[in-house]
Amino acid sequence: MQKLAIQGGTPLHGEVRISGAKNAALPIMCAGLLTADTLQLSNVPELHDVSTMRKLLEQMGVKACVRGGEMALYGGQVDKPEAPYDMVKTMRASVLVLGPLVARFGEARVSLPGGCAIGSRPVDLHIKGLQAMGATISIEHGYIHAQAKRLKGARIFFDIVSVTGTENLIMAAALADGVTVLENAAREPEVVDLAHCLRAMGAKISGDGTDTITVTGVDELHGAAHRIMPDRIESGTFLVTAAATGGSITLTDTRADILETVLEKLGEAGAKISASGDRIHLEMNGRPKSVNVRTAPYPAFPTDMQAQFMALNCIANGSAMVVETIFENRFMHVQELRRLGAQIEVEGNTSVVRGVDHLEGAAVMATDLRASACLVIAGLVAQGETVIDRIYHLDRGYEHIEAKLSQLGANIRRLK
Ligand code: UD1
């Protein structure tokens, strides 16, 4: 199993290019199932999750052609509308094929994702939404079996804001008969990016970016070209790393407008931030100040940045409260941070982090994607060597992470 060895104590300096967003690329690749033409994507990140999604689409009959960050998906010969357990269990986002498959082929068999490290994460809202649109759904041998001659437009209210739930139903509604209104829909920028791509394919969608999205179904969608938006979580992760190490970095090919709460929190921590065009510059002098964070759906503070801010708070001046409201078990990094000398108390969904002068390198284990990023940050600020095990989690969501960090002056290497 691969590990990362990090020699801490070097502030990050320099410029780094931000990759395309994993959480936009995955649903947008599934949009390729909605047309018999070619969907031409650019700025697609080279990530493990992206290749898992490509393989899943290919085994259904989609032809995929990848060259660097370009990906062409041809959905004209799909003959097996099925997502097997082996793939869904490694990547929950596989459930995003459900809506497009029922909408275009009238049938889908998609494995239930089951639990994952950060919580139980059910897909009941995806299923209820499709049922409201007229699909007959049964659960057979661990598989969701959905059928519908043609989905019908419906008014659907989400009890809980769900990002992939919203995306699945937008894609289903794009080919349904009539108008679908999604209420309490997710406002995440990745939902908006998907809507942009679908509109380029001929879909009629409005209200994306607000909590009420209206989709008027069309008979068919056509091919299109779409550039994947920048990854706001990768952007935020590099900014927090620079702030925690007391460095100064510039991100290119990114967007400040989708990172507002994160930039605000970094400002509170004492970082000087400026943004212009597709660049964000951050400079940090001295030790960061502690910052309270409370995760909630967009535009509030993202749960995918919670662990990274926890790492920053570990060495900050003062105490901070970190409250996780989205996932019930997203504090697994706490145990590992404690191995580096962090002072953290956990009570239910709240952690209290007392900043210490320094962390000390140790052997730690990554438990999920963003927890891995948090351990990389902690390793980069710790004195001595930190070795992170199970970094396959990191490769699911961060493109060329050690190359990018090395370019910024970090002492980091992969042990194979
Ligand atoms: C997406 C992101 C993930 C991010 C999360 C929250 C992708 C591929 N992944 O995950 O990185 O951490 O949003 O911003 O975009 N829920 C239900 N029933 C459902 C669906 C969700 O109860 O049918 C609950 C979940 O258990 C969770 C909450 O709703 O507590 C939000 O989850 P959701 O937004 O659906 O997360 P994902 O879309 O899986």
C-alpha cells in the first residue's frame, strides 16, 4: 500500500494551477448517458474517481476517449443500464447514473451504495424523487431496480439538501414528460455547472444556484462541449495549507466567487487574500488565529473543508469550535491528529480544538478523502517526519498532489 512521507516545517511559496472539479466532473460524465451524440469535456481532472466513473460508463456501453484533460463520451451504443456493486461500493457517486439511465432507457439496475466511512449516507431521496416522477422502484438483492416507460414531471421537495440527489433528479427531469420543480434543492456550484452542461445539450433548466430548480423535459438531448469548472475544495485545501505553514501562494485557473465562506474564514485566521480574474493570492505572516467553523449546505461553510480547517486550528493561537452538521461520523481525523500532539475534544457533532505551539511528526492513517488532506496539512506543519498510510483516499480527489506540493517547496515523497 502506498504511503506519503512528509518532512514538516517548510512554508509553501509559489504558484499552483487548480484542476477541474471532481464533484462537477462526475455528474457531468453521467450526463453523457442522456444523449446518443458525443459529449466533449475539457478540464477533466486525472483522478481515481474519474477513472472509476469512466469504467462504469464503459461497461454500460459508453465509448470513452481520454487525452490529457479532454474526455469524449459517446452514449450511442449503451446496452447494459447497470451499475454493479463492485464499482458502486468504491465510489458512492456511481448512483448518479440512476436518473439518466431511467430517463433515457426506461430501466436501471444500480447497486445500493451501503455505508461509508463518514456516515450511513442513504439514497432514499434519489429514490423518492424518481418514484414521484412515475418510476416503479424495487430493491432486489441489494440493487435498486427502476423502471418507467417515460418519467413524468413532478413537484419534488427535498427533506434534506442533497447534492447528488438534486443532480440525479435534474438529469432525470431533463428527458421527462412535462415540468419538474425541485424544491429545497442544492445550490452548490457543481449543480450549476451540471445545469450549464445540460443546457448546452438542449435541456430546459432554470433556477439552478437557487433552492428552486425548474426543468421542462424535452424529447431528446444532443451532443455538446463543456469545460469543467475549477475545484473549489482543492483550491481551499491549498489555501489552508499555505496559511497553516505561514507561506504565500497564488492559485491559478480558479474562482474566488465560489469560495466566499472559506476565504472569509482564512481572513479571520489572519491571512491576507486578494483575488483577480482566475487567480487567488494568499499570504500569511506568523501563526494563524483559531477560527470557529460550522458546516452546512452551500453557500455556507463546506463539509469538504472541515477537516482541513481542523488541521489549521490545531496549531492556531486560541481555541476553536468545529461543528459538523452534514455527516454524522466525519471526525475520524481527530484520532490521527492527536497522534501528532493535537489537543481536541469531541462531543457529538462538535469538536473543540485548543491550538498548540507545534505538532510532532508521527505515523498516521488516512480514513477518507478530506481527512487525508487534513493529515497532509498537519504533516507539513509538524516538526520532523510524518508518514501517512492508505493514501489511495487522497488519489481519489487530489490531482498530482505531491507534485503540486513539491512545486510549492514542500518536502513530500511517495513511498511505493
Ligand atoms: C456530495 C459531495 C460530497 C459532499 C456532500 C455534501 C459529490 C460527488 N459528493 O455528496 O463531496 O461532502 O455532497 O456537500 O458531489 N441524505 C439522505 N438521503 C439521501 C441523500 C442524502 O439522508 O437520499 C443525507 C446524507 O446522508 C447527508 C446529507 O443528506 O447527511 C447530505 O448529503 P448529500 O448532499 O446527498 O451528499 P452527496 O451528494 O453524497
